[in-house]
Amino acid sequence: MKLFDEVARTETRVKKYGEGAFAYLNSTARPEFEETRALLEAWFSHYPKEHESDLRQRFRSKLDVQHIGAFWELLLHELLLRLGCTIRIHPDVPNSSARPDFLIETEACERCYMEAVTVPGASDEDVGRELIMNSIYDALDKEIVSTDFFLWMDVAGIPERQHSIKRLAAEVSAWLASLDADSITQLHSASGFDALPRRRFESDGWVLSFRPIPKRLEARAQGGVRPVGVRMGQCHTVDHRTPIRDALIEKARAYGDLGHPYVIAVNALERIDELDVEEALFGQENYVVQIRPGQPLSEDTGYATRNWDGAFMNARGERISASFVARQVQPMTFDQSWYLLWHNPRAMYRYDCLLTRFDQAMVVENEKRVEKGVHPSTILLPNA
């Protein structure tokens, strides 16, 4: 059984906006993707035969979050194997009909359980809207014709339904054809970006605004190039903490006392940092400012505090021994991703085994301490 199709590949185009991550990885002939396919097939050959079909089906999903979730499990399985672990997939556990992903056993350490979680950071509604927008962007790339310009596109609002793009693309193409690239280049040099002409379209509260960006002379004859060069969206509030916290709490509640350490491995698909993880585990930080009449502001007028509403502080949080948190781990970028093992100071069972070879954080005398380790890619890549 193979993860990828055994077919001749010839296309070297870039990934379309609406194209699934697996579909592109499975079809592209670009050499770096061929190397990744070979590596993942090798990992998959080490996966237990009786569980291959389920993992393969999810890995080949059209939904990116399912594809990446299956890849995260495959990566963890391979990482644990290379660390010298014996792994049982979906073991029976006491006092629960649910089954965690892995039971891990080693000669050097106590056995432990591990659950793999992928946190997308976007709601199902947001994902649905993004699919609509991506299909529109792909249609624009296909339908708009311009040899002389790239497009700078500003987007405001979110479409609630699919739109017909042919008329819009025809109008944009005709507008670009009416412009002289050399004159636009001179205008930009003399007066800046804001002086460039703009074409605006609005439908159902969704607004697209286009500006022309002249191509270099040597690039104007090249074919197969996306016309949309820059795409700017709206600013919005970002909360990376809550999805991670909620995913951990859900997994903490899934089982009772397992009798051994329990590690939850989280792959966060948003661009998180250490503070996001710390707040997800312990609670949101706040800064309280106390101002009295006539008192000037200074360092003494406020103090830091915390809500203590994180996953480790939850009523069931003590079941989590540690959380192995990673940022944006995907097939083509896992060797560049960020990983951190966070120990739970309230854990029923302390985790002190092979994952401590990587970067880890802990609370020592009420202070956070981070210890540097090796990157997982040094274990996973043959020539790292």
C-alpha cells in the first residue's frame, strides 16, 4: 500500500489557491516534492499494516486539516520509532471505551500514552468562506489576461456565495489592455504607489480593488504566470490561545486516570509563539493599571496577573503530563517548524522520557525555564 499514486508526473506549475494540499503534493513533478514523497513513503512503510488503510485515507483527504492531521500522526510515529520506542496504535485503556492514538513503551522509561491533535485555528464557517474565495482567486488567475502587468488586489468583506467571474475578469483584462506599462512605471516612480490607477468592483458587500504593477521588460513575454501578484486582505483580531486550550481540555476529558504519563502532541496550523502556548496552558496574561487622581503613570502604577484558565489549570488538566506543541508542521516544512515540550507542574504522572531531547519548558520555583535541545529534523532526516 502506498500513500501516493504511482503515475508519471509532468506538471511544474505553482499550487492553485483552491487546490488541496495532498492533491498538489500527489501531482506535482517539482523535484523537491518528489523527495518529500519518497521520504513519506519510507515512513509509511514503517506504520503497522493493520492501521495503514485508515491513515492513508485521511492523508489523501481533500480537506487540508485532515490531510495534515494524518501527516502529524505519521511524523510522530516515525519520530518515536527512531527514538527507540515500541508503539501500539489505538490501545485499549482502563475505564474508557475511547482509545488514544499511541501507547509508547521504551526500555529506559515508563510507558506513556500520546494523543495527536491538529488545531486549524479557523472555524468551519471560516473554512467554507475561504474555499469560496480561493475558487474565485483561481478563476481570476485563469481568466484575466495581461502580458504587461501584475495585479495588486485589495479585498474587503467576505463573499457569502459563489460569484460568476468571467464578466469581472473580462472587464479587468480590458482595463489592463488600455494601460501603457511604461507610462505606469513613470507614474509610480514620480508619484508613488497611491498615484496608480485603480479599478473597483463591489457585489453583496464584497469589494475588490485592483491596481496595475508593471512587469519588467524581460517578463512581459513570459506565459503561465499568475496575473494576481499581490493579494491584500482585511485586518482582524487573532486568538491563537483559545483553540489550543480547548483542544487540550477536550483530550484531557477523554480518559480517566490512565495510570501512566499522558502527552498531548499539538500541531497548531496558525503562526503561534511561546506566549500563545503559555497562555493556552496556564491562562491569559493581563496587566492591571491602577491610576489615582494626580498620580503620574510609571512602572509602579500596574502589575501583571493571569486568569489561570488554561488547559493545565482545568479541573481535568492534571491528567496531562506534558504537551508537545508544534507550529505549522506540514510535509514540505516540518524541518523548519517550531517544536516545544511543555511540562505540566500539576501533572498526576510526570513525563521524563525521550521527548525531553527537544526544546522543553517547565516551571521551576514559580518561574518559567526553557532548555534547548535538538530539532526533531535531526532525528527524522537521514542526512540532517
